[in-house]
Amino acid sequence: MTVVRMAARVLLLVLLAGCSLYSDVSIAPLLLNPLQIDRGSDLQSMIKKSDYLRAIEFTPVVEGRSRKSAQELAALGNAELATARYDAARRHLRAALELNPTRDSLARLEWSLSELEYLSNNYASSLDWAEAANSHGMGVKQWHLDYLAALATSQVYKFSGLSSSEIAMKCSRPDVPRIDVRVNGRKTVNAVIDSGAVLSIASRRLADDLGIRRLGDIQGTFYGLLGEPITVQFGMLDSLTLGDIVVENVPVAIMPDDKMRFVMNGRREFKIDFLLGANFLKEFRTDLDFRRNVVTFTPLTARDRRPAPDQNLFTQSFRPFIRGTINRRGWFLFVLDTGSEITFLNERQLMNLPIDQITPRIHSALLQGLGGSQKRGARIDNLEIGIHPWAGTFRSLPMYASGEHENAAGIIGENFLKNFRVIIDFGRMRVDLIRGSAAELLPPARAEALSADR
């Protein structure tokens, strides 16, 4: 039975003993031979290899068959779900349902439709599909159903103010991006920009201080660095102000204070009261300029939500993933995690990755995650990870081995991202990494679009 878990490893910090893990990264243009891209020959293998865009090219073939296949329609619908082509995904997933698939396939289709509606902020419909999946054997957690029910009548993410806002950003000690935001119009707090978190999170101290509305008595379970459970509640912010942008009705998880504390160099304590997760960031184009230490938020409209033909940003299990290469071979998906100081490899996928070093070495860095977990573990040395058009060669990459992100090749963290101006656009479903002038480094059409956006 499948067990659905909504959130996991939210923030990773590395202490002094592991500085080399995040400082020794050299950046160079990505040299990629198309023949080095391992592409599948059918829809299922394309999706397994994260080649979603090529899978979507098979739409006319799948739709043109005189005898439709539930398996093909489901694969196509899931590729469209991952690429945020929600109207097409909804149509093909429902078409697969009409072909009376097996009970197990039925539950997976219904869960995919629930995820689709969740990402579209249609919580009542998401709840209907989640309950249907549950009735057919998908082990959906009751707290997730209760959470959807609590949001079903809410108008979330209601925007007012300017069309974009530039905000000062701090990114050092620890090396994760942080900005000042105003919560419920009453208090300014420092918030971590954490694309790896499924939900935005507030500390219980902040929630009590500002009287953040609880969504009933729902208690959910998130999971930390080592897979340890963290009990959370759920609430709704009346408003969240980012510079000149005001967003009303923002769902958040509420976490115990002691689970949001870290010990930094010299035994200095670092406390987190708030972080902006993927559920919030998906409503924006977020421009992280690490050279100038500013971030620009631009709310997305329905007109902006048009995935680019060359998109490299995808969604799986409510999280953003970016497509990349390992040692110039691809494609592989990585969790896009601005809330992780360092980049990771997935130890469970090690045998499926193009890596010569079969036996990992031990690293001395102490990693910390939400919930108070700490670990030391294995590392792989001298590895190149590429996110077109750039590659980063890492002297050492640590690994994680928990059940979360099981199918990902790893996690892209700040030690790679901070070398660029990073534009995360959930409308075009692209992450652009810019060094120097955008006009010099991007194709003319995209350079013109970036210039027009400024």
C-alpha cells in the first residue's frame, strides 16, 4: 500500500567541520554531446528517464490510436502533470480512467488528479480525487484529507500591491537566502526562501504571538533529514507582505520551536521563525540575484502560465525538480532546494548514475536538518553536475539515503546556485542560470523577454 507523505527534508545546514563540502565548486560552461543523452524508446521509459518533453511529443500518436491504451494515456497525463500542462494532463488522465484500469492503476490515476488540482489551488476537487484514491487502496494520510477539506472553501493567494517587488536578501551564515517579510500586517520576520519545502512553515512561537488562524485541530507529520517524524499543525496567514506585494490567505504549517533551531559555528544558535515553501513560491517568478543580494518577486497571472518549449523545471510530489546532467550524461532530475546549503547525491540511486567511483568515502561534516537531526555520512569526490548551460565540478558531494526523493538523482543546493543570478519561473517552468549579461548568455528571444520583464 502506498503511503502519501506531504513534506520532508526542509532545510539542511553544514557546520564548520564540513566547509569543503560547500566551498569547493568550480563553474564552467556545460559541454554536452546530444549522443550522451540516454533517451527512452517508449512513453514509459521516457518518463523513467525524466524525458518528459519528448514524451509529450507522442501526444498525436497516443490520441490517434483506434484502440486507446489506459497505460499510455496515464503515462502521457503524468508527463503533462510534471510539466505543468494541467489542462492536457486532466484530459488524458480522465480518459485513462474511462478505460476501466485495474484497481491499483485507478488509485494512482486518481492520486495524480488530486495532485494536479492541488497544484492548481483547486482544493475541493483535490480532496474529491484524494478520497477516491484512498477508497481504491492508496494509503492517503487522514491529516492530508483533513487539510484539503479545511482549504476547500478558501480563496488562497489573493494578491494586491505592485506587480513586482525587489527586496534585500541575506545569504551568509548560514548560506541560504533570507528576506524580511511582514506577517499579518503586524510583525516583520526574517524568512528563509526554501523551494525544497512543500509548505511554508511558521514556528509555533510566531503563530501564537500573531494569533495565526489554525485550520482546525489537524496534526500532520513531516519528515526530517534522517526520516524522523516531526508533528505539525496547519494554519492560514491573513496576509503576508513582501516589499510592495501583499498576499492574503497563505496556508502554512506550524512547527514546534525546538525543531527549528540549529547550532552554528562557535556554538551560535540560529533560529528560524518562518520559511517560504514551494506552495507559495509557485505563485511567482523569483529572481535571486546573489551578486547584488536582492530578490525580485513577480506574481504570476493565468496568462503567464505557459510552459516554455525548452523548460527544465518540473514538479513531482508537490516539489520542484530541475533537469540536469551528471558527468555530461543525462537526463536526471534533482530537487531544486534553495533551502539547502549544499548539493547532495541520492545514495539509493548511486548504481544508476554515471559515476566511476563505486565506493563512497566518509566525510567529516556535521549536517543538520529540521527536527534537530544530525548526521555524518558518505561522499563522492570529483563529480560534475550540469544545469544547462553551466556545469559545476564538486570536489566532494555528500549523500542522503532516506526514503524521500527516492527517484531523484540528488538535491541542487546553494553551493551551486549562489554562483549565478537564478531566475525560477513557475509560469514558464524554467530555471535560468545567468553569469554576466543575460543578452550574452541567453538565446535572443529569451534575452529580450528577460529585458522586457525588468
